[in-house]
Amino acid sequence: MKRVRRIRSTYPEAKAQELAIKEAAAAYGIECEVVNVREAKDRLSGLLDRAANGEQIVITSDGRPKAMIVRYRPKIIGAKWVSHRALREKTPISEDSTPIIRAERDSGY
């Protein structure tokens, strides 16, 4: 059986702010869990596993959101891949390619 831990509210507004954070996230269609710093420190590996599965966790300090744990999405940068077939179709083919090569060379690429 899984135990659910309650927020240790050292500040009386912590519970109200947790609700405000969840409502603000719900306005954007995001469901998240709010955890304070001490609780996050105690359960970090479990929170990381849950974030890897797609959950979003907000970490608060003094009842205010400070950080968010989300699933890692690598940033893909660079030019879009173009197949060689597209390159071949774009390049005109003739019996003698000398005029094409000279025109490309003289254009300065």
C-alpha cells in the first residue's frame, strides 16, 4: 500500500498557495503535483522517475514555486535533413555538364 505524504506546512499559506499553483497550471491544461523542498529532497529519485514518465512536479520554498521537474526532451539543432534523391531531382542532368559546372562555379556558390 502506498502512503501519501502530507505537506509539512511551516507557513499557514502553504496549503492555499499549493491550491493556487495547481489551479494556475490547470488553466493551461497541465496537471502537476506540488512538493516542498524538504519533501523533494527526501523523495528525489522517486520524483525523477515520475517526471521521466511524463508527470510535472512543482517544487516550492516558503509556499512559493521555485522550480519544476519535467521530462527531459533533447533539443535538436541543425539543418533539416535532405535526401540525396531530392538533391538529384533538383540538379539538371545533361550530356555535357560543363556549362552547369561553370555557371555554378562563376556564381560564387
